[in-house]
Amino acid sequence: MQRIIHDNSVITYTFDTLAERAVRAHVSTRHGGVSPEPWQSLNLSITRGDTRERVEQNRDRLTAAVGIEATDIVRCRQVHGTGVAKVDRSHANQWIDQTDGLITDTPGLPLLLLFADCVPILLYDAQRHVLGICHSGWRGTVNGMVTAMLWSMQAAYDTVPADVLACIGPSIGPASYEVGPEVWAMAQTKFGAPERFFTFPNGPERNPYFDLWAANVDQLTAAGVPLAQIEVSSIDTAQTTSDFFSHRAEQGRCGLFSMVAWLT
């Protein structure tokens, strides 16, 4: 990923894979906003206690930095599920309920999701000029969020997985993500050989650590996306709170950052 400092002090990251493609994507950081601690400073959600006025100012600063209109954005009310919505120009400036993934073939329609450790995933079908983004925490990953988005793109636009470029953005990494026994138990019912994605550094009787990146890469390749077409940022939000919000590292006292993407 490349780090970009914009003219108004907003800082975003972009994916190397998409540099020569007809799609734009930015992952925002905590820099360049107006919110005080503990949301300092580019917080994009009112759900963490920040004021609506400051969050709207932060949104406007982000959209100005990346060159889009705030009134064009489509967003989700995320629920840690696997729901995917197909959207077009009629959905601009709307929130889609009960959804963690958005897909579109409409150029110039920005799709935006919010994060603070969960995995931002972008899929781009370069042959059919189709874009999808999703939010995948441990529940979404175990339940196959990224597979659901691929299926939705296939159903809606005839996407072929072999044509898809996939980007996995900053999120909590395998060295930081200790999970409870309920996560391990669910993974055992959902994954073949779940031990591929879990480590037990403190012994088999202690909580495991979950590699969300590896689990999502595995689901992508199993669905037919070539490994060479998958970019993993490998940025651990829990270890880079100087740049990103982390629910785990900051014990819930933080804001949310975004991934926003659109077709050109």
C-alpha cells in the first residue's frame, strides 16, 4: 500500500494493485480531522460518542481530499453479517440496512464502509468493470463474507473469479487477534482444517490467535481468485494506532476509519 498526504492534511492509503486500473480506493487514517481524543482526529462515525457535527466535518474533509462528493456516497448499517447489496446511482447518499457488502457497476458511485480492526476487502472485476467492498470481522470471516460477495457479483454481473483483483486492507493482524473459545468452536464447524488460521502461542489450554488475513485469502483462492491477484496490506491496526483506530488496542475508546472506493 502507498501512504498519501493530501493538501488538507488528511492521510489515506491506496492499494498498489489498483494503480493502473479504472478504479480508485482509499483507506482513511486517523489524521486530518477535527475530533478531539479519544476520536482524534478523522473519526467517521457517531456511534462511538463523537458529535454529528464533527463527524460530518471529518467526512467532508475526507471527500475533499480524495475528490468525491459526500452526497454521492452509498453506505451500510453494518451488522457483522454476510448480506450484500447491489447498488446504483439511485442509492447515492443512502444507508443500506442489514448489510456488510456493496457491489456496483456504476462509475463514479463511491461505496464506503467503516472499520476499527475488522477487515476491509475490495474486489474488482476488471473484465466487466464491477466493484465490490465488504466488512469482515471474525463472524463475517467464519461465515464466508468474501465468498458471499463473490457469489453476488457472479449472480448480478456474471463475474468470473479468475478475473477478480482482491485487496485486503489494514485490520487486526494474526499476532494481535486473541479470540475466545467460541470463535475457535465456530471455526471448527465452518472451516476445513481450521488450525491453518489459528495459533496457540500460550499453549493449547489458552485462547487462540486468529489470522483473519489468511482465512480470507483462503476463501478467495478456494473460490477461484488467483493468489497472484490478491494484495494483502499486512498492516496490523492494533500495532499501528498512530495511523489507524483499533477497537482492541484502544479498548473501544476510539473512532472508526473508512474504506471508500469507486469505479472511474
